[in-house]
Amino acid sequence: MFSIGEMARRTGVKVPTIRFYEQKGLLPEPERTAGNQRRYSKAALGRLGFIRHARDLGLPLPDIAALISLEGAKGDALDRAHDIARIQRDAVRRRIARLQSLERELSRIATACDGRHDHVCAVLDAFSEHDRCLSDHYAAEPSRDWINYTP
Amino acid sequence: MFSIGEMARRTGVKVPTIRFYEQKGLLPEPERTAGNQRRYSKAALGRLGFIRHARDLGLPLPDIAALISLEGAKGDALDRAHDIARIQRDAVRRRIARLQSLERELSRIATACDGRHDHVCAVLDAFSEHDRCLSDHYAAEPSRDWINYTP
DNA sequence: CCTTGAACCTCTAGCGACTAGAGATCCTAA
DNA sequence: TTAGGATCTCTAGTCGCTAGAGGTTCAAGG
């Protein structure tokens, strides 16, 4: 049996976050001591590790809850787990592509006029003017369209 | 003079978000019609475009406010703008590196046992067991250490 | 057995960056 | 003049935590 602090130490999940997960239904309510303190089983430790790992992989809590509900599932139900992984992987790929174009543009801005500021430099303009962008980072996130941006 | 809806249409920033930016001091309070509706100048449109672009680059609002305060600055003050760009670029680079290792792991999970679920498949285990990870994605984000994770 | 102090408890509120809704008012074109 | 889309203010909700207040419990040392 582990105290909540022991769980935190072993998984790297902070104590308030563990209680938060319990409140959100991701962790089952643990046993309590006579003095009302939480005592966790090894299974609970494993599940917290699962949550931690999935969170690190970028999964939102509802998706993690969905995965947990698949515990012990067989057959077609497991397709859901694969789906979640695939969807997350594709989302990550899109984020990578988008960040790479942002990185190019930030590099451009960071090196604009190379630190010589005897006259007005382009760094602020570089932030505001998308026309000068080397890349198409707006197009990368479909929910945001700059089509009508005409300053 | 532009209405708030026109500003939204031209920049892609949603109407409530424009009001939110005003409330946060990123946009100056615009003129109003007799009926209390906002009317924006071209300068305000430009600034909103600036904010939009900087947000897309991942800058937090306080950093954007700092950049705005540099408007018209000369000399050393502009170093601050370069600093912000460099810091953001480096942050983006770290995020890319981290996401790439996550992508590898999600791919591994997504393709675990290849859709044949006649028996218990490894996808859930793959989510929970970091031992099997191909990459070191925990180490990528220094604030989270898995050193003591022993399930 | 008693004390001390670290760890635990519940509860509320706050973060960032919006987003959604209610209910009221305004503007514009037919 | 009227209809209906756009706008107004205000509050509350989202996500995934995090921090703090104020109180209780546990475990080790004396």
C-alpha cells in the first residue's frame, strides 16, 4: 500500500494532480486509513503510470479515460485504442510540421538586422508582416485562415 | 473605420477574442459610435494583425505586450525584441524535438499487433509501459522526471 | 507515552487564452 | 418602418492543472 506522496514520488505526478485525477474519475477512489488518508494498491500505481505516460504523449484526459475503459477489452473494442493512438500520432505530425515553419520564421526574425540598431530595425515589422514570411504557417492550422488579412 | 466584425473578418481573430485583447490592454480602446459600437482605425487593424501573427508564432500575451511597448524604440531597446524572438525560437526547437520522439512512440503504439485482436493485444500495455519506449521523451521536458517510476 | 513536524486532508480560487451564452441594443437595407 | 444580423455587456465555462488556507494524521525520536 502506498501513500499519495509515495505515488507521487514513484510516478512523478504531483500530489494535487493525483487527487485531481481521482476527482475526474481517472483513478478509482482508493482505500483510506482510519484517519482518512489515501492508501493505494499496486494496480493503482500502474494505472497512474499509464495516465502519466499517456499525458506525456499528449493525450487529453477524456481520451485517457476512454483507453482506461478498454482495460481488459478484446477484439473489435481494441480498435478504439489503435484509433486513439493513430489520431494522436497524426495530430503530433501536424504539430511538428507547423512548428517547423514557425521555427524558420522565428529564426528569420531573431536574426533580422543582426543586432545593429543604429537605425530602426525590422524586427517589429518582421513580427507583424506575414507577407515577408518564408513559410505558410497559417495554412498549417485549418481553423485559422488568414485569407482575408489585408493590413 | 472598421467595425469589430470587419476586424475579425480581415484578421481571422474572432470577435470575442478582439474584445478580450482590448480588456487585456493589448489593443487600445477604440472610438465608439453614438450607439456605443467599436470603430477601429487602420493602425488598430495593423496592431491586431501583429498580435495575431505573434500568437501564431506561439508568443504568450505578456511577451506580445512587451513587443508592443517597444513600438518606435531604437537602439538597445530593440535587443529585447530580438531576445524574445530567440527565446521563442529555442522553445519551438525544443518542442519539435520532443514531439518527434512522441511521434515515434505513438507510431509504435498505433501499429502494435497490427489490427489482429483475436487475443489480448499490446496497445494498452504499450501506453502504460515506458520501458518499451524507443525514445527518451521524458528526458526532453526537464520539469518532469521519471527517475523514480517503478511500477 | 508524548511531542514534533512532515505529510496528509478538504475546499476554494487562480492561471492562460480564450469560448459560449444570455439578454439587450444598434445599424442597415429593403 | 421593420426585420434581422451585428453588436453590446456580463457571466460562466473550458482544460489541466497549481496554489493557498486552515485543519488533521502519521511516524519517528526522546
